[in-house]
Amino acid sequence: MWEALKRLYHRMGSPKWFYEISARWLPWFAIPAALCMIVGTVWGLAFAPADYQQGNSFRIIYIHVPAAILAQSAYAMMAIAGAIFLIWRMKMAAWVAASIAPIGASFCFIALMTGAIWGKPTWGTWWVWDARLTSMLLLLFLYFGVMALQKAMDTEDTAAKAGAILSLVGLVNIPIIKYSVEWWNTLHQPATLKLTEESTMAMDMLIPLLIMIVGFYLLFATLIFMRTRNQVLWHERKKNWVKKLIQAQAER
Amino acid sequence: MSLVVATIKRDLVIAARNPGEWLNPLMFFLMVLALFPLAVDPDPKFLAKIAAGVVWVAALLATLLSLDALFKADVEDGTLEQWLASGESLYAMALGKVFVHWCISGLPLTLVAPLLALMMNLPEEAYSALFFSLLLGTPILSLLGAVGAALTAGVRSGGLLLSLVILPLYIPILIFGASAVYHAGIEMEYAGQLGFLASFLCIAMTLTPFAVAGALKLNLSR
């Protein structure tokens, strides 16, 4: 098992191998992602029972919660990919990290947007300085910082390393930020404005949500594969195998 | 170790001969504070309410502005290469540089802040909380900021970028620092907040020099 994992890891380090294998893997992520999201959306929006307090407005949870979960775990994945790059100098990891940043930021933005839209009917305002909303906003700032830093560096290698260092510092900080914001929030205003707790959700509301979360993760994997494939082609554009690939496509 | 001590001495001498280096952040601090009564409301009661937060925000911005120059000169004139070639640990070097930065930005701010808080009509009970929260908090600002400064040292117009990168990381310190002062002002216990700041300081002191050292090495490949 361990040997197989090690072999996979070393192969993953080869951009050419990744490019070829990911073309075969891609549909295995993309099709289930589409299926999960269609089933989850239709079930969640049309068939799940309405909330007895919030009525139909709660249904945005099927976009909001998966996006929020993804935004947080994407940051961790980006930092881990960055660490792999810093420690073992694996270029593929740097490219994966670079492709995660904008995707994570987009999910973060979607979570904030849907949160604001959800807040209007339930809380009466678009924005409340609720602990979770605030820590999501700060997470978005962290993503912006990493992306701005990567953009500002003049060589690809320093951009990747700087982004990796910053995302690791950010990863250590995320729990501290999260808990200090929650602590600040409980001091400033009573926590009456809690979102629906997931654990108390009814089964027929929860299942479509879980399907949506799985669907979002699969979508995330699909997007990363696609973006990383582009990164591979761009960074290896002067290598022979890419030239041959382009020629082969041109001849076809 | 002698190289670290020599660098600390050299930087302190440079700061002593260029008073602007430590005076400018202080003046900036004062000016930012003056903006709030002018822009919002000069009513003493209102000022007393916002004083804790405003003083902390101003201190944070003043530190942020002075950070940009932290490693710039050393990167540009080749001192950084000499450090690396000397075999001296970059970890110690980073700590030394941060110490000097704190001496010329955080420490004066901490000493002057109670005086300026007077202008903001901060309640009397809150002065010691303000002093101790800044004493514990400003070194963390310098330590975290040094990571950003090292990352952006070689980037042209890195100042704005530095703020973008570092500000989100400053939030916990701002929350605990300002809340310590606020709670002292309404005569509540604030030792907990200071305890949190102290523990953040310990974490930052052990971990950030690694990140600073790693980030400094990036500037060599340019």
C-alpha cells in the first residue's frame, strides 16, 4: 500500500504523466459532479419540505453551505500543496496550489453573496457582522492576499514559493482568526442570529444538502484538474511532448 | 550570534541618527487619531466610547507603514547575501531585525499612546490596559509584519501589497487588544485578553522567524 502510494506520488511529480492520466480521470469527476448537483438542486429546491420558520427562503442553504465548506477546505488544500512544494520541491504541487487560489476565492465569494441574499429575508438586512459571515469575509481577504502576492512576483518560482509561505502562515492563523471573531461576536451582540444548525436538520432536508456537498467537492476536483492541466501546458510549453501534442492536434 | 548583535547595534545607530525613522510613524499615529474627532464627532462621551478601538487601529496602521522599509535596504545593497554567506542562522537574524523594528516603532507607540488617549478622552481606568495591551500586542504586529515585509522586499511598490497580505492576519490582535482596553474602560476584568495576547506573542515569536527566513531567501533568486 505504502509503496503504491509512493509510486503514485513520484508519478504525480511528472507533468506529462499527470496531463495524460488526468484526461482519463476528468470524466470520472465531471459526470458525477454534474449528476450530484442536478439531483441535489432539484431535490433541494423542489422536493425538500419548506422550513417551518423560514419558509422557502432557507433553500439557498443548498448553495450556501457547500460553497462555504469548500471555501474553507480549499484554503487548507492550497496551503498543503504549497507545503509539499516547499519541502520536496515538487513543481506540480505549486501549480495545483496556484490553480486552487482563484477557485477557493470564488467559492468564498459565492458563500458571502448567498449569505447576504439569505440574510435579507431572515434577518432583514443584507449584511450583519455575524461571526461566521465575518470570518468568511476575512478568509476572502486571505485569498486576495495570496493571489495579489503571486501576481506581484516577477518569476514563477518566487511567486510559487511566496504564495506557499503566505498560505502556510494563513493556515496557522485561520483557527485563531475564526475563534477570535466568534469570541468578539459573542461579546458585542447576543448570538440570536444563528443560522439553522445542521445537526438539527430533518433528514429529508439533510440528504439533498449532503448530495450537494459531495457534488461541490467533485466540481472542485474537476475545476482543479482542468486548471492544473492548463498550468501544465503553459509551464511546459517549450518541452517536446507539448509541442508534439499541439502538432498532433493541428494535423487532426 | 555576534553578527546578529552587530546588526542590531548598527540598525539602532542608524535609527538614532535618522530620527525620521521612528518619528514618522509616531506623527502618523497622531494624525490618524486627530481624524476621528474631526470626521465623526468631537463629543467627549462618544470619543470615550470609541477611543479603545481607534487608538488600536491607529497603532496598527502606523506599524504597517513603517514595515515596508524593514528589509528593503538589506535586499538592495547586498547585505542579505552577506548574511546568508556568513552561515549565521537566519532565524536569529530575523528575530534581531524584528526586535529593532519594535524598538523604533512599537515601543515609542506604546509609550506615547496613553498620552494621546488623553485627547480621545479614554476613561482613566483604561490607561494601564492600553499600555500593557500595546506592550504585548505591538511585538506581534512587528513579527507578523516582518513575514510580509520579507515576502514583498523585492517587489516594486510593495507597500500596498504588504498591507493587503498582512492586515487579515492582524485581526485577532486588534480584537483582543481593543477589547482589553474597552473592558478596562467599563471596569471589567481584562486579564484574559492580555493572556491571549501574551500567548499569541509566544506563538508568533517561535513560528514567524521560520517564515521570515524562508521568505528572505526568495529575494536571492531575483
